[in-house]
Amino acid sequence: MQNSNVTLRLMKQIFIHSLFLLSPVLLLAQATDYNNLDNWEDICYCSMNNSYHPASIVNADNNWQLLLAMKSGLTL
């Protein structure tokens, strides 16, 4: 019984220490600014015959901010 308590306590300590060690990695992973269009890829699966690429439409004016506002349900 005593041995299992020591093992359980050791497992808890290892788990807590691993969370502290991984927390900076998790915080840095969330540092990407997704509101910036440069962090996104513009992939178009369409014919470009006599038409505009969708990226040129998104880059015009403030269309990117409008798309983000519609995605999250907010108004500008």
C-alpha cells in the first residue's frame, strides 16, 4: 500500500512538472496573428481565363477584415 502511494505521488509530480515545461511551448504556438492576410495561403481551384484571382479581390480595400468579421459574427 505504501509503495503504491509513493508511485502515485511520483506520477502526479511528473505530470505537473511536464505541464510547467510544456506551457511556454503552448503559449508560443498561439502567438500567430491570424488577422493578418500574409499568414494565410491563397489557393484557388478555378479557371483563370479572363477572370480575377480571388486573392486580388480579398486584398482590395478592407475585404479581409470584412471576411473575418463575418466569420466570427462581429460587426466593424
